[in-house]
Amino acid sequence: MKKITNNAFWGKLTLLLNILLLVFFVLSMIFLMRFDKTNKAVVYERAAYEKSYESFIMAQHPLKQDSAEVAYYQYKLDTLKQKTAATRDEKKTLADAIEVTKNTLSEKQKAMDAHLEELAKNEAAYTPAKAHWDELNAANDKTRSAFRVIAIITLIVFLAKIFVFAHYNYKNSKNLHAIADYMKVGMPSWLAYVSWIIPLYNLFKPLSFFKEIWEETDYILEDKGIVTYTSEQKDNMVDNSGLHMAIWWILLLCSTWLMCFVLHKTFFSVGPLFLKANHGTIAIIAIVILLGCLVEEAYLILTYNKKNKMLVDNADKF
């Protein structure tokens, strides 16, 4: 009698992780829409803030020249006042120079005072705008961080679920290798893990691996007489397993792509995603797709668990 293990535990653990995945995915969509709200406020206020900031900076520019000119003419006036004239003509020339310098200094001082007044007005408008801008960005950073945490947890649960499901397939493959020698020349059991991590290869191989386990299990159950069908039953039998697997795999690929799309548009592209598509709609579509995927996967796992149990219950036939 060949040793066959009952792998229902790993299938049920996959289903439990699927429930956790769905919960955290829904939470991530909720936190995403909260982030969307604060991000929208930042985008809408950006133009007004930048205009206010630019006006404030522009108002500061003339002051540098004003300050330098006032200092220069003040120094020139002080220097002229320290000079002494020996003749009447020199005294008149010095007096004229002092008067001209005083007038120029007065004009420069008035210009600087006007610029200071303009700066004060711009600062009065900029200060509350900056406070509001900082408040919006603080709220945005908070919601972004919260979404990032939930998204990371969702990703970890997703990867854990993939690993457990791969282990489930690995154990089922080992069963088939133990009871059917011809399976040893087929796909090796360790491919259950590797098929998920190789880029492009993972777009189809996990499905074909699971499909082979399913079909070979059906063949062995029927070949060993564990499951028997009359000719009439065979004629009327409709096997929808391939359709369920196809729907499951398409929905899984769609939900994975959609999660990557949302994360990319949220964190790695310019501007919030809401400017390109409505997050609420995307959230609902993503949840429906993932829910459909997990329902199909639950059907497949529970159905295969029954096949696995039949193998274990009839281990003496191998």
C-alpha cells in the first residue's frame, strides 16, 4: 500500500487566507479612497499655494538690491560728511554732493519701505496659505501612510496564500507520484513553487500544474474503479472543471494586475489616480473581481479535497 496524505488542511488554510486577503483588500480600498480625498485636496490647492508662494518670493527679490543701495548711499553720505573743504568752491561742491546723496538715499529708503510694505502684504496672504498647505500635506501623508501599511499587509497575506496554495499542490502532486509511476516522468512536484515565481512563466504554469493534478486524479480514480460511471452517465456527463479553472485564473490575473495598477498610479506616477479614473468605481470593480476569483478557487479546492479524500480512503488499492 502506497503512502498517501490527506491534504485537506492545506486547502482549508488557503481558503482561510483567502478570507483574510479579501478583508484586507477591502480595507485597502477603503483606505485608498480616504487617501484619494486628501490627495484631491492637495492637487486642487497646489496652484493657489504655488501662486501665493511665488508672489511672496518675488516680493523679496527687490529688497536685496534696496538694502545694498541704501547701505551704499548711507556709507557715501557718512564719508562725505567726514570730509573738510579748504576753499569756498570745495565747500559748495561738497555741500552739493551731500545734498544729492541725501536725496538719493531718501529715494532709495522710500523705495525699500514701499517694497517692505508690499512684502508685508504678500506675507500676510502667504502665511495662512502656507499653514493650510502644510495642514493638507500632513493629512495627506497620514492617509498615504495608513494606505501603505494596509497595502503591505494585503500583499503579505497574498504572498502567504500563494505559498500555501503552492504547498497544497505540491502535496497533491507527491501523492500522485507515489501511486502512479508514470507521473514521475511528468512535471516534478517542486514545480508547484517555482511556477509562481518565474516572470511570464507564472502567467500560465500554475494553472497548467493544477489542471494536470486534477485530470490525473480523475483518471486514477476511474482507472482503479474508485469512481465508476455507466455508459449512459458518461454520455450525459458534463465536466465544467476546465471552465471553472479558466474563470478562476483569468479573475486572479485581472485582480493582481488591478492591484499593481492602483499601487503604481498611487505612488509612482504624477498626479492622483482620481484624475484619470474614479477610485470608487475601481475599488468596487477590484473587490468584485477578487471575490469572484476567491469563490471559484474555493469551489476548486473543496472539490479537489473530495477527490483527495477518496484517494486516501482507498489507499489499499495502490
